[in-house]
Amino acid sequence: MDAKKRVAIIGAGISGLAAIKSCLEEGLEPVCFEQYDNIGGVWFYTEEYREGQGARAFDNLTTNISREMFSFSDFPFPSHLPPFLTCSMVHDYLQSYCENFGLGKHIHLNTKVINIRKSPDYKVSGRWEVETEDPQKTQRDIFDFVMICSGFYKKPRFPDVEGMDTFRGSFEHSMKFKDAARYKGMNVLVVGNSNSSGDLAAESARYAHQVYYSVGEAEFDDGTILKNLDAILFATGYHLAIDFLQESYKEDDGKLNLYKMTFPLWQHPTLSLVGCVDISESFPPITELQCRLVARVFAGSHKLPSMEVMANDVKKKNSFFLKKFGRYKYLMPTIIYRDELAAELGVAPSWWDLIKAGPRLAYQYYYGPAFPYYHRLWGPHAWRGAKDAINHALEHGHYAKQVRHVQGPDVEGSSFMLRFIIVSVLAVLLTMMYNG
């Protein structure tokens, strides 16, 4: 019997746990390295900031995505939990996920990856040398594949603001924000335009004398200039950085050449970046789809397109982001990206799948909430409980966000609606035939 192919998985947060499970589903041998003493990544709360962790959970962190949208595709949150989850609830869920699928025995805690480079025989084998460090030893080992699941938002980005060197107050980045008690009675400026900046502005308002919220420097469109500020809190994002990877994965201008934001366009598709993407909505379903796709590629169950096709796809997406943002900012349109991954993976339904599913489920797939459970109805590693999870979520869930109201760039609304009506009618007729 051939030995199982070994996969080095970096990080045991949401992405890393999904990666371990996906590798096990495909008959691969996952070896996960987690630099800290617990799983969960950002969702493992600590009183003190841990160097090298990137973003951290602050005291009152609560998800802004409902639990039905935040879950993995085959492991719903317990229904007794509130619709929006505290940090500890998410971490408990990840612990349960880990225990339920037997992932813990594949995780090496307190083990830091310090170097990943091509193996001496890479040109032939595509293998990688991974160097790790734990409290007892430093070790090098050869792996067939690598999944980097630790994120690449580690180095905080501070805007280049004129006069910052003479500012007499305090300033910090959201990366190290724990609570707003230190800003009690102060005049605070929060700079940023993302979810985290809104969270931090709201938190600071509980203690500060006055909070100002700006998406640029402290000069507003109406000409107002803020004076007498005591503190500035920057929620201005991160520079892309994976310090331990020796191969270059980005260009000097920040451009990434990643197929499906996952596979570098290298000689061998044996290393992947998982969860290294900005998402405007729910993160777990996206990173899980990435993991499932990567595991199938590594196992030889799925073949990626030719290098030419992948390069053209990457070029098209890079042009889109550059035109939209004026720079290479990889904020993915969530539903479209999910559908792309699902189609590549083979878990997006065909028209025949939808006909067999019946008109109600077919309608809900396109026009109802975009639950992650749909990606376990069809294709590899389907889950028998997916349909019940969808029905339960529709009856009892909270899903104010992520309704599939967008269409792919190559689909015209009128023709799409016509096709859907035809499919729905056929589904009704078939149902009547079966029942008759």
C-alpha cells in the first residue's frame, strides 16, 4: 500500500481546522502546526497581545454575521445560541468542530513555522521543506504539499499622515486593541472604513469624551480641522506578509497571481494560500470551500485548468480590482466568489440537480439566503443533514445578510429568469408525475 501523501498545514484557526478535515476526507495525512497553545486563531481570546498573531479579539467582540451564515457547511451552530455570537461562543464552536471530526490529534501546538522552501527535488516532485521550532527543538521535514492557513495580515498599515511625528497624544493600531477603557474622558479619532473601525468607534464611545470617525486624515470635507485630540486609533488594515515563505507570492506593487485566490501560478500546484483574502461577508464558508478544493487537487481528485487558462483568469481579476480600487485590494464579492469556488469544486448544482431537488429548494438556492449548507447537497462529500439544516435555518435562523441578489458577470437577468421559470415548471411537472 502506498504511503499517504503528507500535507503541512500552517495555523489551527478557522482555515486550518477546515484544512485538516478536508485533507482527511481526501485520504491525505495532515500535519498542522500552531504556534500558540490553543486552536482558534483570532477567536481564542487572550488578556495580553501575543506577538506574531496579527489581529486579536477585543473584549466585546461579537460577530456581525448571523450564526447560520457563519458556520461550516456540515456543522451548524447549536440552535440555542443567539443570532450573533460572542468570541467565546465561536471558540467553543471551533473546539466542538475539532472534537467531532477528530482533528486534534493532527495538531502540533506551541510549534512555530520559521521557514518554508522548495525541497532539493522540487522540480521533479513539487515537494517542500518545512522548518519548525517548538520549545524543545528545531526540526526540518519534507512534505508533499503545503496549505498556509495562518493569514497574511500580520504587519499593521499606518497611513502616511503629515504631522504624525509631532502628535503629542497616543496612537495605536486596531491589531492590539483590547478594550477602550484607556480612552476614558479623551477626545479620540478613529481612522478607517471597514467593519473593525466601526466596532472600535462604538467601543470607544462607551468611555471617551468625544469620538470622531474618519475615513482619511483629521481634516473633514466641510473644512473642519480637529484639534485637542488625545488619541488616534487606526483601523487601517495590514500589509501582506508571510515571513516564513521563501518563494515570492506577490509583486512589488502588491499584485497577487493566485488562481481562485488560492493557488500561486508556480510550476507545481503543491502549495496553497487558504483564507488569505478579504471578504465582505461570512468567512468560514469561503475558507472551507478553498480547503475542500485544495485537498481534492492535492489528492489528484480534481485537475486544475491549464496554466494559460489560470493566468488569464488571474489577469482578469487583477484588472477588476485595480480598476475598482485604484490598487490591488483583494476584497472579493462574496457570493460570486463562493459560486466560483463551488463550481470549480463540483458542489454547485446543475439544472438537473435543481429539477430533482424540487421547486422550493431550487428557488431558495437562487433567491433565498446563501446558506453554506447548500455546498453539501451535491458533489463530493455530500452531507445527509444538509437539507434539514437548510429547512431549520429558514424556520428558525436569522439571516439579514447574504441573500443571493447578485448575478455573475456573464448572466443576463432576463434569460436567467426565463431559465429558472422553465426549470421550476419542469420540477413541478416531474413532482406531479412521481406522485401520480
